[in-house]
Amino acid sequence: MTVTIVSGTPTAYSLDSGTAQAGTTFAGVANGNHTIVATDANGCSDSEAFATNCIPGCPTITVTGSQSVCAGATAVYTQIGGVAGGVWSVVPAAAGAIDAGGSFASSGAFTGNATITYTDNSTGLGCAGSIVVVVNAVTAPTFAAIAAICSGDVAPVLPAVSIECIAGSWLPALVSNTASGTYTFTPAAGACASTATINVTVNQSPTVNITGTLAICEGTTTTLDAGTGFDDYTWSNGGSSQTITVGAGTHTVTVTDNGCTSTNQVVVTATALPTNVSATNNCTSNSAATITVAATAAAGTTLEYSLDGTNYQAANIFTDVPNGGYTVSVRVVGTTCSVTADISFNCACLNPPTLTIQDVTVCEGVTADLATTIVTNTGSAPAYYTNSVDANAANAVGLFATPSAAPAGTYYIRVEDATDPACFTVEAVTVAELVIVTPTVTGLNNPYCVGETVDALTATPNQGGTITWYANTDLTLVVATGNTYTPSTGVQAGAVSYWVAENANGCQGPATQVDVVFEVCVTCNVQTPIGVITELSTCEGTTNTSALEVTNNDPNATIHWYDATNTEVATGTSFVPSVAGTYTAVAIANNDPTCTSPAVTATLTETTVGDAGFVYDEDTYCQGTTNITPTITGTNGGSFSATGGLVINPATGTFDATTAGTFTITYDVAGNCPATNTFVVTVIPSITITVSSDVTVLTTGDSAQLTATGATTYNWTSNPTLSCTDCANPVATPTQTTTYTVQTAGNECAEPASITIVVNPAEPELITPNAFSPNNDGVNDVFRAVYAYEIPENLSMRIYDRWGVCVFESIDLNYGWDGTFKGFDSEIGVYAYTISYNFTGKNTKFLSGNVTLVR
């Protein structure tokens, strides 16, 4: 405490009846009631009662931790400074809760700025530090659906970022192209986003195998079967059914199931038939002969031979064959491919009757009259048999009852000599059936509009025959011939049927029915929508919630919205886009998806968010610091504001640290997408350090108890005469007059303080302090020489700055330097001095040295 004199000129002061002192400053005064007594040179005194109640200042408390968290997440905060065991709090309370250990749990429902504060009540002042935390909303990432793929296709690549531009990773990381699966997206660390999944469907490709006879005889056909259970069949010959009938060659089928296809291919080979087949006989008795068969084999084949199609042998000669008629068969070994020739002989007859026949081919399902196969007959009326044995023996059981209606097969005709029945001739006749496959029709594209020209139809013959088109199921009304036919244009809704059949070798095969469907088509005249809201803008990083909007001017149509890739994204007159880009709205007729209106274009533009970046040089200032100005790193022209009553220039952000506390400074940038940024600064209270001593004048060898007050920790200028340099109460034992300086050792805001201890020598001498502080606090404000025991005479003192300029001179021992030069405060630093003087009756002495000016 310091005594203030209202009137009079006291020379001594006493506190609570203690030892009187010349100074007006008392250090270490405890809280409580006190009395001060002031006494002048005449012994007159006055007293004043007073009370002290000094409360220590607040320590600096800083809260550290993450300045942003995701909604629903937790974060741990720590206080630096203050006393542990304080109270944590969150404002607003809706942001979440924080426990005694500084663990903050976001509520999950709150987003925005929250202030987390640590309050230390140990001093009773409610000392606190805080941090502003931004609680960010958690975004649910979305992804475009991935279309189903077929097993074995190239697997699609999972997107690296979501539609909202959220980066992350997938598990599994790669899409399987063999099995359907679910893939989970995990946002990258620090992203306020939830997990998401994508399902990828892998449809198994069908397995197709073609069955059927793949080795046929020259000139015949085979039926190929692709199997059941597929959605679609496409054969290389144009067929679209499960089975087709084909000849030799390469045949391919592609089947489709669930959108996936599979292909199989087979080769049908035809074995070449023997050529130049004939048979001759040589009678070896009246009842038997030797038959010799001649035939030419195709390259690479071997032939074998048979009478009447049984018991094939490698030799082409048959011996001891009884009289009669036979069918000689020549077959390619290992196949059923054969050619026949007929032979008849009767070695008992010198002149057997002549019987010449001709094989016949009939249409499928038609019978033949065997009598029409006889070309020449010089014998009796013919008898018809179903086998050669009965025919040669004239057995009644082998007779064919209805030779006029003979189906496909081999028959035997017997004729006898008119005078000698034992002299006969037997010949074999073959009735073959021509099977014609239904032709394949392509080119039909149902339905057609009434009045629309129908596409040309093409029928493919399977037997190399000709095509006939009919208008009735009885196949009597021919409308066209040839492979191609263009049906007439329909005049009313409904189906018009046509039948097409192949004609080959005089036979007509079964007909294929073709239905051409006509329908009444609505004239496409959908009204164009009118744009109501076709321009939207959203700020970067935010989700758009506004809708693009058009009017629907056609009650029989629906509005459909498409993105830039022509993918449909919505229906209806309004649509809320989530991704910036260009969209189109089209009205489509409800009864005809091909009938559309002109498109209306609409756009969602993403605008860059303003930059509200700014920063101060420090985040902690001493109380009393002035003209604190930020550096704006973002957009200029914004507005500053502050909390807690801090006065701030709204245009420049400049403020003076006049009041201690923690303040949040906010910078707002206006525009289409405004931005806000905050900065927390702390103003530390300024304190005053005072220093005192129980004595200020010593005799060489004595000590003084120094006392520093006002700060929490201290640091004395290093001096070997001090008992400690980091305590509040060091003991000084100077050997000469010494000035001791002390300052705070912590982060407190305080000016140094000093005190000079005068040491009187054993003999008269003049001494000087090594530092002084001209700050008008009444302590060490003037630098002057001090004498001991005897007043010096003829004194002359000069003081010089570091450039040798004389800044002060005096010949009066009581007139010292106040730290000014020409009316201005001199700089803090070291100055040199010279003093000349003498004591009475003694020689002149010279004293020089350095003195440090501090403030």
C-alpha cells in the first residue's frame, strides 16, 4: 500500500505502531483493519484508520481440443491454467453434455456453434476459459444405383465419392462379377457422414447345350433342341423357337434369361451316299444264283452290303441266292446311310416275265398306289407283298391287302409266266415320304397403327422349295408367292392373319400362321410444359431443398424429369434436385410412351461459399494493449462483432484490450452464400509488481530482506548477492550499493520493479546505483550519487548515451538525472557516467561506471 499526503510535509510514517520509515510505501500488508501515522520534522503527527481486503486476480485459463465435431460424436477437452476440479458447461444446452473430465457428447440433434467453458471457482471470482466448437450435421451419402450385371461381365467400379462429394472407402473394395452382394461405404476420417450400402445384382448367365443328331446322311435333316426354360431363342438360321430342323452345316443358338445371354454352337455333318449302285445275277442252278453288287464309295468311306436290309457284310457277292426278287442295300460302314437297287431272277425259267418298276415319293401323310409304280409287266397280274420271302415263295400270308393305299416303306411285287407259274419275277419298290419343315418368318414388328405401312415379311424355306402366302387357313386363297411378302395396310384395329407354306417336289408342307396386329394410334400432340421455376442456386457444401417447377398443360400426360445423362430422376410438376446440373422436363402421353412434348430446360447451380478467413497475431493479450488489428485472409468488406462487451470496429476488427476476459470475435461475409468465421481471444489482467526491503541503507557486510508482491511467480535479475532469484522474498547481501530488479516469471502482464540498497563503506565514499526506473512511482525515479559519512565537495557529474552524447550534467549532489533529455523520455538502456569530487582536505577523486535505465 502507498500513503497519499493531503497536506503537510511528513518525514516519517508508521503502520500499526510499527517502526517508522521515511518512505510512503508499505509492502506485504495483510487483509484487515490498519492505522497509519504520519509525523513531520516538528514531531506533529496525524493518523488514518483503514481496512484492506485484497482479492487475487484470475489465472489465465485456456481450453484446448477439437474446434469442430460431428453431430452425435464425442470429443475430449482440456483446460490449461486454473485449478483442476472446476466445472465444465456447454451453451446451448441442446448441443449436448460434458462430464467432469471434459468429455463432450454431442446430442446428435443440434448443429451450429456451441461454446464449451471451464470455470475455476477456487478464487471465488468464477475464472473461466472457453472454446467455440462447430457441431456439423451428419450427411447420409447417396449413390446412383448400379444396374444388374451378368455373371462373367466386367465388374462395375464403386464410386470414390458420393453424390454429395463425400469421400470414403468400400468393404468389400471390389465388386464381384460372379455373385450378388452388398457393399458398405465408410466415410473418410473427419467427414461428418454416415455409412451407406449399394446392392449389386449379378444374374447368372444361362447354360445352353444343343442336343440332337449331329451326324446325318446326305440329303436328310435333323432336329436340334436348345432346351427349355429360356426367355428367348435366336438361331443362326433366323429361327426363334426352342427347336429347329436343319441340314448339314454349322448352327448357332443364343439364349437369353434375365437379360443375360449364352451361346452354343454345333456342327451337323452329312455322310456322302454311295453312287452308281447296281446288282447282277449269275445262275448257278435251276433254283439259285450268285448276286454281285457294284457301287462307288465316297472318298474316305468304306461300304458294306446286304440283301433286303439285313445281315450286312463286307463282301459285295452273295452266293446260292434262291430264285426271286431282292432289294440290294449298300451302306457306309458305321452309319445308317444307304442306297438300294432291285434285282429279280428265276434260274428255272429260260424266259421269265419282264417286270420293271419305278420307286415313288409321296408327300407327308399321303399313301401311294403300288400299281402305278409298274412300268413294264409281261407276266401275270401282280401280287403285292410286304416282304421278299413271302413274295418269292408265293405265300398267301405275305400279301399286302391294300396296295392302292401304301404308306412309306418297301414292298415286293410278284408276277408269273402265264403257262408256267413256277417261272416268276419279283421286284422291290420303295415308297418314300417327303417331310417339309414349317418355314421361318422374320421381319414382323407388331403392333402397327391403322393406316401404317407394314414391314416386309421374309419366309425361309428349309427344303429348298418355293414359298406360297395364303389369306385363309384352308390355304386356298393365295395372296403372294416368293420368299418375301408385304402385307396390306390395316384399315381398322385388330389382327390380320396370313399363312405361309413351303412347296417342294410337288408337296406342300404345314403352314405357319402370321398375325399382323393393328391398333388405333393416338395422334401425338402433347402440350409443352411451361417453366415456373427453372433456375435454382445452392451454396457449395449444402443440400438443396428447393424445387424446380413446371406446369402440366395436358391432362392426358405426365411430367417426367431427366438429368444430363437422360436418366429419369422424377415425375410430377416439381422436382427437388440434389446434384448441380442441367435437367429437362418432358410431358409424355399416358397412353403412348412414345408421344412426348418438347423439353423444358432447368438448372441447379452450385455457388462457391464466401471466404470469411481472418486471424490476429496472437490469441492472448495483456490488458491495456491498444490497436489490435486482424489480418483478413478471406473476402474484404465483411462485418466484425464480438461477445462479452468487447468493443470492436465492425469494419476493420480493431479493438483495445481494456477489459480482461475471453471473447469470441466473429467475421461475417455477406453475399449469395454468406460465410462466418470466429476467433477466440483472451485478455489477461495487468498487475503491478511492487518491491520493498526491511532496510534500504546497509553497512558493508549486512543483509536486507527484499519482498516482491503483486505477481504469482518472480524472476530477479541474476545477482550473486541474492539468496534466490525465483522467489518472492530473497535476502540481499550487497557489498556495494546495488539496485535489484524483479519481474514476473509467468504469463502475467506486469512491468518490472526495482529497489536500491545503499551500502555505506567503512570510510567516506561516494556511491551510485547501477539502475534506476524513472516511472514516477516514487521509487528509484532519479539517478544520483549517494555519500556515506561525509558530504563531498566540488562535485561534477556527467551522463552520456551510447553515442557519447552528454544527456545530463550537474554540480549539485541533490540534483540527479530523471531519465529525460531535452524534455523527452530517454530510451531504456545502458548509460555511462563520470563524477569528480573530493572530501574536505583530500585530493580530487574520479568515479565512472554504467547505469541501466528501466521503466
